[in-house]
Amino acid sequence: MSDHPIKRRISIQREGDFRKPRIVLAPSPNNVGEILITKNPKPITSGRTLSVTSKDLPCDVQAGCSTIAPGGYRKKVALKPGRSALDWSSLTMGDGVKGKLITGMEKHLANKDDDIYKINHQSTLVQVLKGVPLFMVKPPLRISEKMVAEHNTVDDCWCIIKGKVYCITNYFEYHPGGDKILKNFCSGVDATEQFYKYHAWVNANRVLRTCCIGELAK
Ligand code: HEM
């Protein structure tokens, strides 16, 4: 064990900076914490070092942030109780693995002239009609951009991220960035660019594994 208390270095990133924020913990020779705060709009290259005690720290400065409000503080979106990442994980392990987190598929299956029957192999369709959860169907269901665009409401919302089609109807309230941004940029469209802009480090397929409907048909 070191004799010295912990010194904290926090890099604060601004909107549009793609790098994942980091915290470096290092031993401090003084009896106070040291925090490196950068509020520079340019990519972080330098900062000023302050000696502070914990009560001097602005309470809403946190690690892992990518969206910073004017003034350099993190703008957090408040999620409803029961809508944490762990709650989402439980939901996916329950309803998700049973294929119950996907909305709006019935209307495609009910219409024999729908794209779904034109662009998919018979063996894929058989599994879908038998009720196999869509994320488990092999080869995956192929979905056209036109089909995705038909699902653009809060009650039935599909989107494309990195060539895969996801149903995010049930995810809105769990999204750490809030539901509004998803409704505005992620309803019935390809949201890959926005997704990368805000959090290139997030693994969409991990978070939305059981909400995956299939692959975008090019
Ligand atoms: C639909 C797929 C998406 C998934 C699975 C997803 C997932 C996540 C996750 C896990 C976080 C927390 C990241 C972290 O704390 O490191 C997050 C935050 C966020 N997301 Fe998304 N996201 C999605 C789409 C989007 C899109 C399309 C946008 C923008 C148009 C967006 C904007 C944001 C913002 C602004 C935050 C807050 C970042 C912060 O707190 O600093 N997300 N998202």
C-alpha cells in the first residue's frame, strides 16, 4: 500500500470528440486530490491542474462522459426508476430471449406481397413463421430499407446500425442518452453515423442482441 492518498486525473470531453474519456489514478505526494480539468474546445492537449479537496469537485463531473453541457459539466439524462442498464439486461434475458421485444413483424408476415417474401430464403421464412426468436434465425432474416422505414413510431420503431436491423421500441426508456435523441435520429432510418458520433465504443449488438430482427438487404 502506498503512503500517499489517490490523485485523480479526469479528462473531460466535449460533444463531437470521439475518444473515450479516461480516468488515471496516480499516487499524490500531497494530502489533497489533484484534478486535471480541460474545457478547451480543441482536442484535449493540455489542461490546468488544480489542487482541490473532494468538496471542491463539481458534483456532476463524472467519468465516462461524452456529452458536456456549456460550462464544462456533464449533461445527464434522468432515466425513470427501473430503467438502468442492469434492468435492461434482465429484460433481454427474460422477454428478449423469447423474442418478445420485437414489434411490428406481423404486418409483414400477413401480406404475401411484402418484401419479406421476395428477398428471403424459404428456410429463413419457415423459422420465422414457426416463431423462432428472430435473433436466432439462421441464415438471418433479410430486411429492406423500405420495410425499416415503415416502423418509425414510439410504439413500433426499427432502425439500422452497421448493417443490422434492430427493433428499439422497448429500448427508448433504457437508453442512457435519453429517448428523445433516439426518436429524432433513430426512427425507421440508418442511425449508424449518429451512433458513431456519440459513442463509437458502445457495442450495439451486445446491448440489442435480442432486439436484432435481421440484416439489411442491399
Ligand atoms: C439504437 C442503438 C443505441 C444504443 C444501443 C445506444 C446505447 C448507448 C449506451 C450504452 C450509452 C452509454 C454510453 C456510456 O456511458 O459510455 C449511450 C449514451 C448515449 N447515446 Fe446512445 N445508443 C444508441 C443510439 C444512439 C443514437 C442514434 C444516438 C444519437 C443520435 C445516441 C446518443 C447517445 C447520447 C447523447 C448518449 C449520452 C452520452 C453521455 O452520457 O455522455 N445513441 N447510448
